[in-house]
Amino acid sequence: MPSDKARDELVELSVELLAPAGAVRARRMFGGHGLYVDDLFVAIIAMGRLYLKADDTTRAQFEGAGCEPFEYSAKDRSVTLGYWSAPYEALESQFYEAQPQCWGGGIPVPAGKAERRKWLEQRWGGPPSDAVRQVLAKWYGAGRAQTIRHAEALELCEYGRRPSEAELKQLFPFFE
């Protein structure tokens, strides 16, 4: 589960992205947020992702863009709603923005749109590996770790020293 700050930043970004469509407002609901444009419910933010309302006309476009439907488990069954994850191109990636300028070049990011999409899909396109699931189980518990479909990692160190678990819990209080 993302921290309150990360969740608020995603809400702010989503409101900014939807602003050209009209008056946008966000409302907390069910552990996430609902987004309205001109009082029409158009999107949800759940589990750290933005999902946009789809209909019979737009569903094929979401599928074609590699988006995923919003789904959750209820009473030992999977429930899928008419909301689809936002396309990768709609969200700014920290890799696109920061890595090319950091640390003498950082990770090389392709310049072309199609190449950048493929590059991002290779990093975010699949489920977490077994090694990542083991780490997720350590922090979130084995049952919850198996339900996580996407995980993003970052390297955190100060002057080459790896923080202790106590320091990580202090920096990221949502692990408690």
C-alpha cells in the first residue's frame, strides 16, 4: 500500500492530467479516491494506480494500449469493474525525467516514443519475480505479497551505507 504522501501525489497528478477535460475534484472512498470531471465520475485511484472509466467504445483502446482492468477479490472470487489502468504514456516516469540527467547519465533511456514505451514495459510489464516476492513477503506478509501485481524498487543509500531495517521503517512508516 502506498504511503499517504505517495497517494496524495498520485491524486494531485491525476487531477492535473484530467484538468483539460473540465472541473476536476477528488473524493476519498474505499481506501482510494474517486475522480469527478464536471461532477461526472470518471476515474478511481486504487492500490497506487489510476484507473479510467471505459465503455464499449473505449475499452478496445485501453486493451490495445496494454492497459489492465481494475479488479479486486471479494469472497474468494475476482471482481472486474469497467475501469482500466491509465496508459503508460499518460503518466510521467521517474526514469524518463531523472535518470538521463543523474549520476553522469544514469540509466540510458531511449529517445523515441515507441522505444521508450517498449523500454518501460520491459521494466514494468511483468509480475514481480520470485526474489522480489520474497522481499515483499518480508515487509507485507506472505499472503499479501502473493496478491501484488506490480512493484517498483528504488535504491536508497547515503554515502554508500545501506540503511538498517529500523531506519527503513522510520523512513517508510507504512511498513509498520
